[in-house]
Amino acid sequence: KKNTKISRAWWRLPKPEAPAAEGAHFSSPCSSLQMGWGDLGVYGEPSRETPNLDRMAAEGMLFPNFYSANPLCSPSRAALLTGRLPIRNGFYTTNAHARNAYTPQEIVGGIPDSEQLLPELLKKAGYVSKIVGKWHLGHRPQFHPLKHGFDEWFGSPNCHFGPYDNKARPNIPVYRDWEMVGRYYEEFPINLKTGEANLTQIYLQEALDFIKRQARRHPFFLYWAVDATHAPVYASKPFLGTSQRGRYGDAAREIDDSIGKMLEVLHDLHIADNTFVFFTSDNGAALISAPEQGGSNGPFLCGKQTTFEGGMREPALAWWPGHIAAGQVSHQLGSIMDLFTTSLALAGLTPPRDRAIDGLNLLPALLQGRLMDRPVFYYRGDTLMATTLGQHKAHFWTWTNSWENFRQGIDFCPGQNVSGVTTHNLEDHTKLPLIFHLGRDPGERFPLSFASAEYQEALSRITSVVQQHQEALVPGQPQLNVCNWAVMNWAPPGCEKLGKCLTPPESIPKKCLWSH
Amino acid sequence: KKNTKISRAWWRLPKPEAPAAEGAHFSSPCSSLQMGWGDLGVYGEPSRETPNLDRMAAEGMLFPNFYSANPLCSPSRAALLTGRLPIRNGFYTTNAHARNAYTPQEIVGGIPDSEQLLPELLKKAGYVSKIVGKWHLGHRPQFHPLKHGFDEWFGSPNCHFGPYDNKARPNIPVYRDWEMVGRYYEEFPINLKTGEANLTQIYLQEALDFIKRQARRHPFFLYWAVDATHAPVYASKPFLGTSQRGRYGDAAREIDDSIGKMLEVLHDLHIADNTFVFFTSDNGAALISAPEQGGSNGPFLCGKQTTFEGGMREPALAWWPGHIAAGQVSHQLGSIMDLFTTSLALAGLTPPRDRAIDGLNLLPALLQGRLMDRPVFYYRGDTLMATTLGQHKAHFWTWTNSWENFRQGIDFCPGQNVSGVTTHNLEDHTKLPLIFHLGRDPGERFPLSFASAEYQEALSRITSVVQQHQEALVPGQPQLNVCNWAVMNWAPPGCEKLGKCLTPPESIPKKCLWSH
């Protein structure tokens, strides 16, 4: 009865699990913006500077085969909170074929009102929800997180790029709840030269305060969406220069330390065994920013912006003492969208029945070590680029970026080059997909022979799943098509009190240009 | 007073440690021939199929920065047993510049009598030594392991290549102690089609029998040198087809399982706290055999045969319950040659004083978590290709293989291509070395800018160490220059009893040809 929309798809769901004890808390630190699979010690990072996350893994369950919903942050975050692929929830573009699309402050779109977000749904079970950090699902008034179910917000609507001159472009505001409390590079300084910024400490404090306040009151949902590992990478003074990995490592260490402190507080408040905590990332490491400002995707191919494993396979750790047994590894194919459905299940709720939901309830994997068959779809904008089923991944289209971009030095796969795979033309393989076995060849270097029985068998299984998916697919209204400089963060709510309102330019909507 | 030869070099040694309790046993399973850094779960292998090695790491100390002495098996093994670089102990060639050199059965050379091997030295402290598996330090009578300190041997003198026709080439013999007991593909079958062979099980039994026999008698040294992960990769029936990683994974799982059984026996015999166990590999994964018969070097560049990190950085685990604290990670730069010096220290012995020893006593790192400054030298044949000091690695020469080889499909870096680094000419950078920071850039993708202060400082430190090294260097007589089909394993000792003697061809010594 539960998850009827899911059971319309081809995979079978196990019998629904009993929800967790009433009033379970859960925080889902989808932190570490574009932290890569290979950035945690427990995933093989050679410097091994994430002792808290490594301990979290040792005390919980590690997922080596866990995926974001997109190789880009906004669409992936929209998918996390809706349990739906970006192609359904609107976080994509149709301005050109297979284009990634960003969510800069000139974007007109955002999360549609028709989407039901996790915190909205959790309200029904009495949950209080807070987002700390980057929202990135639209910055215009109708997209405000407190209009989409969150009760509290401390953070920013867009990336911490800048500094801007507040004339051609305003600096990005930082909000507390409904109103801005300052702007990046102004009240919230980021020193681009030294990399110093106090933001992770502020975000940590916000999280700890919220946890402490809620611990004895309501069940809570905390979405800790920090961004220190996104260029421009930053860390606070005590962490700067402490990593063997440079500034990126400093930022990762500070995030790791913060998560350690949060788990400690859960223990101190005696709610650890009643709090489900999940750590993951929104897309693969941005190798274009490496080595100083980009992380590691371990043995995987390429990074952010691509639909190779490096672009979408993520570190993922689940922690729930007394419920999830310590030291486990689950080979369940997981998705950031599963956090939506799993969180609802934890709260004793079911996902909306009037729409397709892509997220799976992971509780059978988490609590009983079960494996559920399910596909992973790798979209780039409007285009299904690849699909993984079991160990086989089929690429229907391959593309990194254009030759023009590449010749300018924009490289999504530095040091990597797989002939016919990391292509600089958008190559159509739909008639004869490239298929890799991800167990034998996690780095996607050796396509199966088209003539092999293994290829034929894998192709037939994947084709059938893809057909079902595409036949049932109702694409959402694309949100990332229109840009307009007038909609930027000129005069966010609260700017009057601070004397920080700026005058927008003339409204000129135009088609956004996305080069890859 | 100890290690005087080492203190001639530039680094300072800590005060010598007290040797371990009299009569310490140690087995050093330098197993997993060309198993790569990325092949263990604890090093981030996504399929995570090495639970026993992962547990060994959790109960002991993991070294993320541990190196073989050469990107090839024989020289690396010669270095392990002598504590000396191949350039000193003779396991190299001068037939051409910077050539790797193999030890096929037509090789005339082997370990010189002038070298003092670990088991020879351990005799002075009453140790009984056994080698199980591949010796590979020469197969002619004077090179026999029992002439170089081992008391027992079960295994082969060369790689398990074949099957040969016993006319142009004989199949490789398997020895028990002084005499052959059969040949590969004859008495010791390896099914190249299915990958089935019982050899790891035989080697495991040999190890367990030796441990049980010696446990209550003498202190022992066991060198468990298995080769299932070297192409042609094999596994026994219970393991075949069980891995998510294909045949290579099956072999790795069987090795992992065997190590679990050995550690269990040490516990059962109540000698675990008196036995030092070390796991490492002799060179990086052979990517040329990937994906079916080659492993993974994780995030590192290229593989076997190269002096990039993928060719020489190795998995390394130390285990000694009650002495080495559980769950530690040491960032000590370590070398397979350190096992020589460390093992001597454990036995209360000092290394020979009449020759240069490259191995360091790791006990301060193992027992007190200390870090000792020391260089890592990356040789290819007669040529110092690169040197690491601290986090900086300088490449003086770069080469993968020739354009000719490469065009024939011989690729040591499949899917990887770092412009100006993974070169197909032997490029001379001695005047202006390429320098990488291995903490920020473990994949050697982003050379430091020649103009940077960091480059200048690193270059100056490395240059000084290299000068000292080269000024003091006395190269050994090269052993891998001369080949002769007459010296092959035609009539090994014991062949008469088995009726398996073959007639050698005419003796024609010739210069061995090494193409890369």
C-alpha cells in the first residue's frame, strides 16, 4: 500500500517496515558541497584526515555505491528534498540538449510550489525543520525555504561566489529565517587570499543550538548544508594550514570536526539512539578546482559536471546507534533521493501518492542488510546520459565539455582520458550503448565488447528498465531556462533595517546560456 | 652504534629501541604479488572484499605512504630480503638506460653470494625461516633460497607463466626444499580458461603447517610470497566467481581469506602477541592486465613498470597485538626494505655494517607513532627516476613505455594521461625536475610551478639528499643483463626421481632485451 508510485516502476519493494519509534529525530547533514567519494579516510583518502567521519562509518553503515541525483548541486539538492529526479521537479534546462544548468542569482526559476518538500511533509508528524547553509533552490520570495516547509534557516540562497561590486552584481545575502542579516564579503567575510572564513563555525553553532533547543521538545529534521569545500574554499583560522592536502583539506577537516561535535552533542543529550544521521554530498569533487580547491573522486572517472562515476558517486554514511549495527558496509545502490523516502518512513509517513517518487525507503538495507534491485539514472539536464543496474552501467550519451571549453583549459577529467568515453563532442551511443562492469572496472576504462554475451544480457536488462522509466516520465516545467539580472539579490527582505538595499536594473528576461 | 651505515646517510635515526622480547616470531607475508594500493577495502576498494585484511588494519597500523623498492617484482623482493636498493644488490640491468628488467627463466643472474639476506642474519638469533611461494631471485643452483638462509621452501623460482611445451621452454618447477616436486601446468595445474588452481590453498597449508610446527620450538620467520594476483590470475574452486571484481577479485578474496586463517592460527596457538605480521606487495597493480587480471592503484597514477605512485606505492599493514596499538595510521614514509632492518631489530640484531643499508628500523613508528624523515628513491634499472622527501616528489626522468610499445596496445596508464608526465619518450628533467605535492595532488596531475617558492624550497631539499645518495652510491654488479636459454629450468634437482629431466639446448649467452 505504501509507496504505490514506486511500485509502478519495475522494481519490487520489500514489505514496508515499521516506522522508527515515534518522535525519532533525524539530522541529514548533506554537507560537504561537492566533496568527492575519495575525500574521506574511510574511502581511501591517503592523508586520512577525517577521523570523525571515519568513526561515524565504523559506528554505522558505509555505502560505497551511493549516488547524487545530478552532477550539479542545485538539481541534486532539489532531488534530495523532493525525492524526485530533477527532470521531474524542474531543476533542469531545455535551452540546449544535455546541458548542466546552474542556479546563479540571475536565475528566475526555483523550486515550484507544486513540489512537496521533505520538511513540508514532516510537519504532519510534528517535526520542526531547519536548514543551515546553502539553500540554492531559488532566491526569489516564492522560493524561500520557510515557504517550503522549513521552520528555520540560517544561510544563503546561492553560492558564496564574489566579492561582487554591488553595482553590476550584488553580494549574496545571508539570511536568518525570513530576513537577511548581512552579505558575504561584507558582514560575513571570506578572505580569498588566505582562505579564512568563520562560516563553518557559525553553521556548526547554528546546528548545535538547534539540536539542543529541539532535543527535549519536538522531533526535528536538520539539513546541514555547508559549503566550505566549494570554491572559493575556506576554513576558519584554527584549521587553516593544518591539512596535508592544502586549503581544500583544511575545509574538509573543519567539516569533519564539526560533524564529530554534532554527534557528540547527540550523545550528551542522550538522543543518539533516537537520531538518524546521514552524511553525503551533492555531486562529485570539482576536479576543475583541483588541487587547491577541489577534492578527490578516488578511483573514479572525471568529476562534477559529468555523468561518469566521479561526477555522481558520493561518500555516504548512515549512523543510528542501537538501530544500525556498527561497522557495516551496504552494497545497496543508493541515491540522495532515498533520504526523502527513508526520512518519511522514519517519521511513520508515506510519500505523496499523486506523483512519481524516485527515492527508495532504505530502512531494509539499513536495518536488515537487505539489497533491493533498483536503477540509477544519470541525467544531464533534459537527457538521460547513463543508467546503472546491478553492476552494469550503460552510457547512452557521453560528453565532458566542448573542445572549445577544453582548449580554454576547462578540464572536468584532469589527467584522465578514456578514448571514446571522455568525449568532447556530445556522442550519441543510444543505438549501441557503452557498457561497463563497475565491479571489475570502477574507473570506466574498459567498455565491454559489443559482441559479448555479458554485453547483450546487460543491455537487454537495462533497456527494459529505461523504457519503463521513459514511458512513465512526466517532465516538470524546466526552471533553469530564464535569467534576468533584475531578479538578483538586490533588495532581499530585511535589507531596509540594515540599510543594505540596492537598486535593481531594468528587468530583461533572457535565455540563460549554459556552455556544457 | 646500531645502524651505523644508515646514519651515514642524511637522516637522523632515533635512539635504538629495545628489541622485542627474546624469541619473537615474525611472519612477513609479502604476499599479493602486484596487488595494488587500491585493492583493499581499507584503502577504498569499492567492492570491499577484504574483510580479513581490513580487520588486520583495524587491529594494527596502516601505512598509506609505504613503497616498494622497485616497480617490478624481482628487484623489489631482492630489496626486501637484503634491505638494499636493487641498484646496490644487483637486481637491475645496464643493457639500456632506465630499463626495467625481468627475471625470466633464461636469466643467468640472481642474488649474489655477497648479499646477506634476512634469513641468513636471523639464524644468529636462532630463527628458523621458510619461504612459501615465489622466490624469483635466480633459479640456478647457487641462487637456491636454502643457500641464502632459508631453512625451508615450498614454491617456484619463477613466475607461473605457461604452459610451455617443455621443448622450446620448460614449465616452471615447484620445489619442496632442495628438490623439485613437479611443474606448473603438470603436477600443479592452472586452468587458464577457468582460472582454477589450488595453489593458494597449498601455500596456505604450507604456512599453517610451518607455524604450528615452529610455534613451540624456535622463533620463526615466514615469508609468504603468494602470486595468485599475478597474471595468469587464479583462485581455487570455492573462490572462483565469488567476487564482484571478476577473477582478480576471486584471487584477492582467497588471499584475504588465507591471511585471516593465519592470524587465527596465531591466536589459537597463543603466539599472536609474540608474532609481528606485516602485509605488503612488491609493486603496484599491473594495469596492463586490467580489468580481468589486474588490480587497482586507487587514486594514484599509472601502475607496475612505472615510477609514478601507482607503480610503487603499496598497501601496508602491521599487526602485533599487545604491542602495536589498534586502529592506527602512520604517515611514516615506509619502504619494503624497512622490513629487513625492522625484522633484525625485533630479533635483537643489527644490520651488516660493511655495506649501505636502505631499510629503516620502523619500530619507533610502529610502537611510539614517531615520524622519521627519510627519502624514497624510485629507480628504474640503473636510473634514479624520482625522489620523494616529505610531501614532495621530484621526477628527474619520466617514461611509461615507448611509442612503439604504446601503439601496440601496451598501456601502463590506461585511461590516464598527464601531459608531459606520462611520457612515451624517456624525458630528461634532471635540470628542472617536475615536482608534485603528494598531499594535495596524490595523483601527480598538477606539477608545481617552477617559479614558485614552494618549488624552489622543495627542489633544494631534494637535490641535497639526492647528491648525498649518489655520491655514496656503489652500484652492485648488474644481474639482469645476460640471458641464456640453456640455463632454463630443464633439469632442476630432483628431476631424476620424477623422471622429469629435460635436455637443455646449446649454451648461448646473450644480452637480454628489455623493451621498457
